[in-house]
Amino acid sequence: MAVWLLLLVAVASLLYYYVWRRLSYWKARGIPEVDPSFPLGDLKGVGSTRGFNDLLDDAYGRARGKSSTVGLYFLVSPALVVADLDLAKQILVKDFNLFHDRGMYVNERDDPLSGHLFSIGGERWRYLRNKLSPTFTSGKIKSMFTTIREIGDEFLATFDKCIAQGEAIDIKLLCQCFTCDVVGSCAFGLQCNSLKNGGSKLLEIGDKVFRQSPLRMVYSVAIGTFPALSRALRLPALPGEVSAFFRPLVRSTVEHREQNAIERPDFLNLLIQLKNKGTVEESEVREGLEKLTLDEVSAQAFVFFFAGFETSSTTLSFALFELANNPTIQERVRAEVLEKLKLHDGKITYDALKEMTYLDQVINETLRLYTPVPQLFRVANESYHISSCNLTVEKGTMVLIPVHSYHHDPDLFPEPYRFDPDRFAPESIKTRHSHAFMPFGEGPRNCIGMRFGLLEVKFGVVQVLSKLRVTVHERTTVPLRMSKTSGFPEAEGGIWLNAARL
């Protein structure tokens, strides 16, 4: 009995020493840190009493103006927060070859959908990025615009229905339905009918992906912190019902198109070309090109759909809220919209949208205030010395770029919680650091679907403001209270608007 007791004490002592050493990692290197505690590190309360943005804002605030970096702990794993824009630029752009991976958990054997462009690293990322980049050219996106415009008519009809019935409009749900239908059609040629039915199965699956419980958030952090062990245990990155729904959907759609020689101007058609020919460029068709597998097609379709519809619906709903809450700005946008549409026979065209520069400022200010991707993750591919704080970042260390914190820094954006599109007037942009505003990331690993997402949001705003005037309904809590449980910007109690025909 005494031997077992001694053994237990020894194991407990070793465990205590290991944890103490891990949670003293940054202090031992002279780097300021937050307030870690066992077993969650700095994640205590995240997802319940505070959001992940709150954690990074706290860390950034402790370092701002004092240190270029600050340390955090995810469970017992140290992570470094970059509090200096020059260092962020160095990591994202100049030294990208040393920080090209995001450190996301990928397990393609047991969860093929996890092997998508956003998560994978190394040479596989370079290969897929090069393959997929031609699918997001201006010409390819322009060919999808007719589809967006058709769904825009249904979007407007839903507003008219609410107006006729005297109902408040749940603008986040309505924007989700719109972007779900757009991306579903442009990605797969699917008629999701979310606008007609007030929702769809794809929206339900989207909630499983993006609205995680606190326990699921800890699970995601744990598998990312211990990837080798998690793969050995065959742990999936995504909830099982997501894969069970999505993989058969893509497989059946691909088989139907191939068997019936169906071609559509959408993203899935381009992925099928990569699967069958290894390229989307006819001039490059030749023997020996590496081709995508069906699982790789499914994974890329998955990330395009879910990342595309959620980020776009978030931006569109907050843009419409801010326009409703700032009638003077709304009228200025409407004046520009109507002026540009007159030059294009009153029609919303791809070229007309490109000419709406003040609308661009409004959308950029929305992206600043309600950043859909509020932090960027990178992993050091080898040891990296930061001279500003005399720190050598060890290989494998997670590095975070706190984009949300930059976007709300009063030194960069005075009165950061005030909605002011003039911050993005050309003369104002010139006065700021080049990396003060990064809603789509920066460097070679920036968002590949940026232009499509912006087009979708601009179209949605123009479709509404060209026909309707929007105001804030009394059910909306103003100022908005942001949810602590969502990984995306989300207002507690929802955003409710009124609409009236012009």
C-alpha cells in the first residue's frame, strides 16, 4: 500500500511540475501574459461568460504600446499574440514561408471534410491553392452573377411579405437564407429554397459548424492542441452529422452531373473539372496533371459553402442594421446607388456595383466593426527570432494575429465603436498602417473567396436600398449586445428591422 501511495505521489508531483512549467512558459522568457489557470489555461469562461474576442482584446490591451507580443495558454499549450502591426506584417507577408500553416486540426482518414483549403498546410495547401485560384477570377465570378440576381428577387419578395403583414424583419435570418440560397446555387446548382421556406437543412447544418457549445469549443481546442494523439484516437474535426449530410450530397450531385453531362457556371462545375482534368484552364489540359479526388472535391465544396454563406450573411445583416440605425448614411448610400443604376438602365449589374465606391466604404466599416474572421492563426514552421522583444519562437508555436483587437484600437480608429464609413475614404486610408485593417487576412494565405463574398454583400445592400427604406424595430436592443457564445459576431436577441417601400 505504501509503495502505491508513493507512486501516486510521485506521479502527481511530476504532473504538477509539468503543468507548472507549461504555465510558466512565457514568464520564463520575459514575455507578458494574461492569467492562466489549470486546466483551461486562459480559456476559462470563454464561450459562456466571455467571448474569444474578449480574451484577445484583454491580452492585446495589456501589451499595446508596451510589448510587441503577449503570451496566452490554450489548456497547457502556449500561444503568442502579436500586438504590433509591423510584426504582424512580417509574419503574414514578408516571412510567410516560415508561417504558412494555420495549425488547424486535420484528419482526412476519419473526417475527409477536414482536408479543405482553410485548414491544410504545407505543400498540399500550395497545390490546392494553385489549383483553386483560377476558379475565383473576375470572369468566373461574373458568370455567376445572373444566379445571384435571380435569388435577389426572392430576397426582395420576402421583405415585401413582411411589409404587407406588418411584421418586424429578423434580418440575420433573412440574410442567412439569402446567402445560403446564393452560395448553394453558385456552389452546387442546388435550389435550397431557404427564402421561400424560412430556412433549410443546410442552414441547420451550418449551426452545427459555427455555433458551438462551450464543451464543443474545448473539444476543438483540445484536438488542435494534441493533433497526433487525436488522430491516433481517430477523433473527427467536425460533428458526425455534418459529414453524414454533406459528403453524400456532393457525391450524388457530382455523379448526376457526370452521368448526364450537365455543366453549370458554378463552383462545383469547376471542381469537377479539377477532378477529371486537373485544371480549369482549357489551355493547360495535358496528360500527367494531378487531379482532385472526390473527397477533396467534397472538402473544398464544404468550406466554400459554409464559410461563404456565414461570413457574407453576418456582414450583410450588420451593414443593413447600421444603415437603418444611421439614416443620414443610408440616404447617402441610396443616392449613390440610384445614381449608378441610372447609368445601367436601372439594372443591378456587375459593372454598376463596381462603381459604387461609397458603398465600398460602408461595407469596409461594417467589416471593421463586426469582423467575421476576428483572428488569424499561424504556426511557426521553424524557430523564429523576434528582435523587438528578444524572443525566439520555437518551432510549432501557435501565433495569433488579433484582427478584431486591431480593428477596435482607438489609436488606429478613433472612437472605434462609432460607425463611420469615412474612415475608409482614400485620404483616410493613407494615414493608417497598411495592416491596420485585415478583414480577409493578408499575404499569400488571404481569403480566396474575398471578391465573391464582397459582391454578394454589395448586391444584397443595393437590392434593398434601391427599393426600400429600413429602420430599426423596437425589438432590437441598441446599442447591440454581442453574444459571448458565438464564434462569429452575433447580436443577443437578434437584429429586427422595419422596411417600407420608397
